[in-house]
Amino acid sequence: MSAIKLVVVAAVLFSTAACGDTWGQRAVTGGAIGAGGGAVVGATTGVGVLPGALIGGAVGAGVGAATTPEYRN
């Protein structure tokens, strides 16, 4: 049963990837996605839900902000 939950959570997280057009929007959505994924990974590996969410959120926010597309006219 836990494998099914993991697959469903992963599908939901991946479906929201790359949301936002600005630096701030991508940092917030990346942080939220990372926190959710980190919580799942932390719970399944024994690291803990909270440490996993904190690490995942920080990494997700950084990656989201760093991958903001640059629009040129």
C-alpha cells in the first residue's frame, strides 16, 4: 500500500513542475514541490519527514529560482 501512495504523490509533484514565469514564482513553487518530495523521501528512508521537507524545500527553491527562463524581445 505504501508503494501506491508513493507513486501517487510523485505523480502529483511531477505534474506541478515548472510552474511560474518569474523568479519569485518559480522559487516558491520549486520550494513547495521540493518540500513535498523531500518529506516523502525522508519518510521512506528513515531520515524523518521534517528534515526531508526542509532540505527538499531549500533545494527546490534554489533550483526553481536558478532555472527561471530569460525572455528577450
